[in-house]
Amino acid sequence: MVALLPGAGGSARFRERGPRAGRRVDGARRALDDRRLPAAAPPVARSGPTSRNATRGPPQRGPMPTPPSTRCTGVRPWQDLLGEHFVDLDVHPATDGPLAGEVRSRAVGSLQLSSVRSVDQHAVRTPGLARADERSYVQVGLVERGVARVRQDGRECRLGPGDYVLYETARPFTWELSGGPGPEWSLLVLTWSRPAATAPALTARRMDGSTGLTGVLSRMMTDLLRSEDVVGGDPGDRLAAELLDLVTTAAGPAARPVTGPSRGEAALLTAVRAYVEEHLADPDLDPAAIAAAHFVSVRQLHRLFAGQQETVSRYVRHRRLERAREELAGRGARDLPVSAVARRCGFPDPTVFGRAFRAAYGMTPSRYRGLTAGGW
């Protein structure tokens, strides 16, 4: 028998009763004792089954002992399936179409790897859900396809394909996921039991999947999920621990406070940024032009931005793309073609603009303009 229980935010969750539910709980508990696997928490949720003879209280949730790949359609079947794998979240579809998805999980020692794909949706780990769960896990979410926005600990980051973020299940967090130009997104989630050394300062910070150590780790985690090698026991536990050490090490620079500039440097930086904002439409805006306008050398200008962990060219490009994004989402430019918006923001070549916009935001300018009307 299945009882329908009210959930946060108006969503519904299930509680299964009866002998079959008891057998499922006993099997899940034996698997948890034998393998000591944590449960991954991508943007999916449900309350797990309880035994007929169990006392009422927090429902039993994942993990499954190496659950098979399963695809389903419908909000309730999707939540029912994913509740066997993950911790509880409130899930809200972001489209009017059917909610369909697929999940696959496997273990590498004490690390659980999960691949999830579905359609646009929001998932919230509410304060109540976090308080009700005594377990605490560190998780990494890596976007394989689509785009995502993650919030936790007062911070927010946006992820594109290959990028990843670290977060913890003991505190509230939010995932917003979109397929971007495609109909579905795909997310890789890695889950570890929370070690004492993990700091909240590391959460909700974008780690670039294309360059440096963070890029190497992005490819390593993706390859690990796709590998057919079975790594268990002590070797698997060591691999899991070392991978978490590498991830937290890579996240460290993003959380490290930046040394503030001197008073003179701060004034120059403010003036340069204001100049850039006023001249974004100029396609010839480059480090040489900016330096000349402020009577400093190009080397001085580069050193000024290096103190902010930034480059001049990357800053200008970022501001141009942000200006274009704002115009595409605003009412004033609704009637302008995308190519005109691009020119107004310093991109004379619409093809170059389209590639840059898609690389930054995971979708084409036209697709973004269409989605902003729906609140994404």
C-alpha cells in the first residue's frame, strides 16, 4: 500500500507500507552496512519506504547497492526512482512538459558515482530537509550537458559543460538545471561522507572544467564514471580519499581572500572599469587603448588586473557578454535582432558573438532570449 504524504513547497512524496516495503528496507540497510556507501544528491528527491513494523520517523532513503540504469516518466515515478539513490530535495519542474529522466549509480570504494539526466527543473534542499537528515555528505556536481545555477552558504555560481561545484548536504542548497540548447541536461554527482576538514568556504564556487588543475580533475571524474574497471576495498577507498583531497585543494584558490590594492591602485582600477563600461560598444577596446587612455603602460595595466586574479582582455570580454545578456533579457532590445545587440556590445561579428555567448552561458543568444520570458 502507498500513502501519499504532503511535502514542502506543495510537492508530494510517498511512503510505502507492507511486507514488500519491509524487505526493501532490510535489503537497503544490509547493503549500507556491508558497503558503507553514501547517497548522492543531485536535483531529485523522495521519501523512501518504511517497514510495516517500523516506528514512524524519518524515512529510509538510498543508497541502492549498485542500482541499474532506469528511466521513467512522470513526476511521481521520477521521485520514487531517485529516492532509492539520493537524499531528499523538493523538486519543481521548470517546464510544462512531462518530467522524464534516467539515473545510473556505481561505487568506487567508499565513493558513490551517479549519472543523472532529465529535463529542466529546480531542486531545493530546504532547511527542514537538512535538519531532518542526520547524515552529512560532501558532493561534487559536474555538468556534462546543459547549464546549472547552484546556491549555498550565501553564494551562487553558474556552471556550463565541464564545470563543477562542491556542496554539502547538511545545509540548504539549491540547484537550477536547464538543458540549454538541448532538451535534457546531464549531471555527474560524486558523494563522500563528510570529513571534518571540509570547510563551508569551499562550497558554491565554480570550478572551471577547461583549464588548469580543475580542468584535469573534471576529465578525471568523467573518465572514472565511464570506466568499466571495478575498484573496491582498500584501493577504492584510497582512490576516493585522494580524489576528494584533490578537489578540495583545487577549490582552495577560489575561496582564498584576495589582497586588496593600494589606495592609488584602487582609484585607477575604478577609473579603468568605468572607462570599459562606457566603451563596450567599441570593437577596438583592448589593453593598449585602455592603458593609453589612463596614461599608464600596458604592463602596469596587466599587473593591476593580476592583483584581482583577472586579465584585462577577459574582463572586457566578460563585461561585453554580460551587457549583451542583460539586453537580450530586457524589454528595450526585444525588437532588435541578435546581431544588432552583438554590435552594441562590441561584437561586430555575430558568429564570434554566438560562439562566445554559448561558451559562457551554455546556450545560444536566441535560446537565452526565449527562456528569459519564462523566468530562467
